[in-house]
Amino acid sequence: MYAQMVKTDGKGIKPREEMTPEEQRFQDRIDAGEKIEPKEWMPEAYRQNLIRQIGQHAHSEIVGQLPEGNWITRAPTLERKAILLAKVQDEAGHGLYLYCAAETLGVSRDELTEALLSGKMKYSSIFNYPTLNWADIGAVGWLVDGAAIMNQVPLQRTSFGPYSRAMIRICKEESFHQRQGYDIMMKMARGTPEQREMAQDALDRYWYPSLMMFGPSDKDSVHSAQSMAWKIKINTNDELRQKFVDQTVPQAKYLGLTIPDPELKWNEEKGGHDFSEPDWSEFYAVLKGNGPCNRDRLEARQNAWEDGRWFRDGLVAHAKKADARRAAARVAAE
Amino acid sequence: MSSEWPLWEVFIRGQHGLNHRHVGSLHAPDAEMAIRHARDVYTRRNEGVSIWAVKSEDIAASSPSEKGPLFDPANDKVYRHPTFYDIPDEVGHM
Amino acid sequence: MPSLPDVMTPDAEALAKAAGNGARAPLAAGTLAHDLFTGLTRLGDNALILGHRVSEWCGHAPVLEEDIALANVALDLIGQTQLWLGLAGEVEGRGRSADNLAFLRDAWHFSNILLVERPNRDFGHTLMRQFLFDAWHQPMLKALEDSNDARIAEIAAKAGKEVAYHLERSADLVIRLGDGTEESHARMQDALERLWPWTGEAFVADDIDLRLAEAGLMPAPESLRPVWDATLTEVLSEATLTTPDSTFAHTGGKQGRHTEDMGHILSSMQWLQRAYPGATW
């Protein structure tokens, strides 16, 4: 769910008459709905944009394990513990699929990992917010996964074959995530007064960050236009945000919770809700590294990577030894 | 020493006797671990499935659908340069 | 289920009702029902506490594939917890669910072996702990498949399939890391030595174990030792690791005397249930 950071080379859409014959053929294939596969010719900017987008998406899955993982050891029942563990595990799986899709473009997973850990590449800012009470686990599933799914479902039709296939698999596995989140919210919203308080508090804190997940308005953005022409971005940020609000309002009402926006109301004319913009200065502050958890999240990933180096290297060393032993045994047998 | 685990392509045949089908990729230090990882990552341990793992670099592939220069990733690693990662201006230095 | 003596006197039931949740009259010690309840909580608590420890890695493992694999192990163990503690509650007959037992008992009522509550430390220490446990767990479940109690045999058969894979995985990784780099070898040897004194407890029988074995419900603890020894000899020698030369064993976990870590595990695990009694989650 990483539309907010997607940016092309900034030149806007190349007019057809300026395209080389190869570029024209490439655009024709995309327009015809064909999938582009890894070894086929593609414009360099298309490749770069995809590596960045898929990489950011993968990083977001991996960093996204942390806020929810924060509650695995405190989940209130055995079943909730198992569900949460399975969900956070799914996120690791989704990260893995996406890294593999990026790798078909010629970048390695370790290179992408190093780019994340050094701060060269970004992940979705939503994961720089903390999970403070158990209802946050519900809110993350309901709102954050809800927003993510809104972006991911159309991406199943994206033009790059491996990305599209990864998204199909991810969407299939993710169908339970939003539901389990809403299920937690229902239990909390209908529970004791304290549980209700937790549920409202979670909604209050996660509402605007969830709206920010779609990124700033991009209706006039030349960057988005090129990505959309290449079908690596399917909808505008504003379209998706509107869809998200319209979908979520009745769900909140059903829970008896109040969305923290006094301006929120149905607009008959446009057939959607009017709602307040999130505070974009907060959005840019978090992007710059000043969210509540930026430093902790990155440090957790750095520690996992550094502390695990001996383990990864140990297994490589063993594989080499075993290989050498097998080769020696073959020689001896001959 | 720090070497990346090689990439493997995973093929799985389900219970119904169909051919092995490519399901995805993963990293592992050797074939045996690739199969185990495939079991954990791609089957969530369904019983009765057959798994193949093939080193990605050992796969021979047909030419791409269109004529024109074959792009070989190994020959053109623009992504190795830091400047490849174009950070939005709004974000500032990082 | 072979017939158990009925120890559920009307008085005990009334007492339990009056006492409310979490503070019920215990089964009378020395009865077969109490023995069986204890035996089942030992199995369930091992799975619960080890599952809890393993789940602490989720999102922090050295490589994605291992993060996913380890979460599978934790998920298996939590699933086994639900089965064992569910049956324990049923045998107890006081209306306690698996969740009640997991989240509302205090440390001295937990009866897992001490090994599973040892902290994770590094990934090698976690894997070594897993291997030492799996090498016992697998033959334990195998023996439980022959229990006179069909419910126990059924759970053991299901868990046994999962644990056979846990052992295959942990043994293989111990071998690879033991016979990997100098550093990985040193870390695995260190882990083995640190964990060694906590391994013997699983094979030390108390009266409850003996009566359960006599009744054909669960195996005698020492009967599992030869298989465990054989697995260790094979795996540790291939891993080029040296088995510590000591037979000293810390004990007490099975009887509810735990290490300092146990209180910390429970204080996070049980916090929500304790802070908001009676809430539904």
C-alpha cells in the first residue's frame, strides 16, 4: 500500500511521437492488456519504477510485522494469539513473494534489504505509528489492511507479470486479515466500557494515518500519470481514499464508534462522503523520520539482520562443506 | 564472509495428479533446505504434495516473445548505484 | 476413555460455583483424575510456554524463510496447547476452558519443564532449545499414541505428525550450524552447555508420573531416555558438538516451582485477562 511514495522520473508521460519504435511497441502491448515478463524489453524508467514500487511494498510488509508482532505475546486468548501469529507470518510471506518479484528485475533481495536498512528505500509510514492497546490490533486489520486491500486488488491487473502474480497470491491470502481485524473491533465495541474505550481510542489514532496511506492528492501529478499509463498504478490516490471513506463510514457506524471528523457527511450530489483532509504536515514529518516509531522500527530490522548474519553465513559454510564432501566422495568412488 | 543465499524456483504437485506447477521462489543455502523452506512458505505443510526446487540460475528459458535486444539483468545493474533510488524531493536528505 | 473414579462430589461442585471463575476447588490429590489432569497440563504447558517463547521471534528472525518456518512451529504448539489444556479442563470437570487454564493460573500451577521457559537468547540458542525439546517431545507423543485413553492417543497422533517435522527441522539446523563456521560452531556449543542442566528434568519421574504409567495413560519418563540419547548422539556428533559431561539436572517445573523467567512470561501473556476480568475478546 505504497502509492504515497511512488514517483516516476518526473518527466511525465512521453508523447507517442517522441517514443522510439520499441517504446511504442511496449506501450501498445500494455494498452492491449498484455503482461510484461522479466526478460522482455522494457524502458529503463519502467524497470526503475517497478523496482522501487515493489521494493517499497515488500519493505512495508516486513516492517509491518512489527507493530502487530508487538501484541503476539499479549494476545488475550489462545485463538487470538494463533490468528495474530498467522497474520504476521502471512506478512513475512507477502514480503517474500514481493522481493522475489523485484528480483526478476535484476536486483537482489540482500541489496533491497541493505537499501531499506540504510534508509535509502522507504516503507509505508503507517507502520511508524505505535500499537498501544489491544483494539489497535483490530484497527490495524480493519483500517490499515482495509486501505491496503483497496490498493492491492486493482494491482492484480498490473502490467508486470511477476508483480501481478504476487498480488493475486497476496490478495487471496489477505482476505482474512481485514475480517479478523473487524471481528476484534466488534468484540471490543460491544464489550465492557473499558474495551469500548480502547476501541474508540484506536479508531481516533488510526483514522487519519489510514487516510494518509493513500498519499497526497495526485490528480494533477505527471508522475502518477506515467505510472498509470504503464499500469503499475491503477487508480489515483484520491479515488482510492474516497472509496475507503465510503466503505468505512457504515462499518464504524455499525460498531457504534465515532470517526474523529466533525466535517464528515454524506454528499448526495457526488454520491460519496465529504471528509476532512489529514494533516499533511504530519505526513511529511513522519516520512522524514519523525514519526513516533521510525527509529525503533528500522532498528528492529537492523538488529534482526545484523544479529542473524552469523546464522546465514553458518548455513552457507555448511552447504559448501557438504558440497565438497560429496564431490570428494564421488572422486573416491571413481 | 557474507554471501547471499541463492534463489530457487519452487514447483509443487498437489494431490490430484496434475503436473508440477511453478508456485514461486525463495532463498536457501542448498537444495535440501530449499525444499524445506518451500514446504513452510508455499504449502504451509499440506501433506501429500511433491515439491521440486531448482536453482533459478540453472533454468534455461526460451527467448522473449518479441524480437529486439534481450535484456540481461546481469549486464545492466543500474540499481547498484545509490542515485538509482530516487527519493521524492519533499522527503529531504536521507 | 476408560472409566475414571468419580471424584466430583456435589460438595466440590457447589464450592466451585460459589468461588466463581478461576478459584475453584481443586481435584483431590492422589486421585487418578487429579493425576491425569496434572499429566495433561504438563503436556499443555510445555506446548504453551515453548510456543510463547518461539512466537517472540516473529518479525525478528535472521532471514524471512526462517521467520515463516518458526511461526509454523509456534502455531503448531499453540494448537497443541488448545487440545491438551482443553482435555485437561474436561477431565477436571470444573468448567475451566483451555483459555482459563492458560490465562488464569498463576506460576505455581504451571507444570511445564523448566527447559521451555529458558529465554531465547540468540537464534542458535533458540534452535538448540527446540532440538533438545523436540528430541524428547517426539518419542513422548509416539508413546502417548498407545495411551489407554483414546482422547490422549488421538491428540498425540495429530501432534506427533507436526512434531516429527519440528525435530527434522531443528536437528538439521543444529547439524548445519554446529558444522558451519567457527562462530556458528562456538555459538551452538555454548547453547548446548547452557541448556544442558535443564534437559534432565523431562526424564525424572514423580509419583504422578508413576501412577499414570501404571494406569497405561502416559509413558514412564525414563522410558523415553534411550531414544533421546540415541537422537542426541547421532545429531550432536554430526554437528561436531561435544555433549557436556554432566548429569546434573534442575527440576521442579513439573511440580510448579519455576525459574524467575516464568513470572515475566505470565505477566505479559496473562495481562489482558487479568486486568479486565470477565471481558470477552
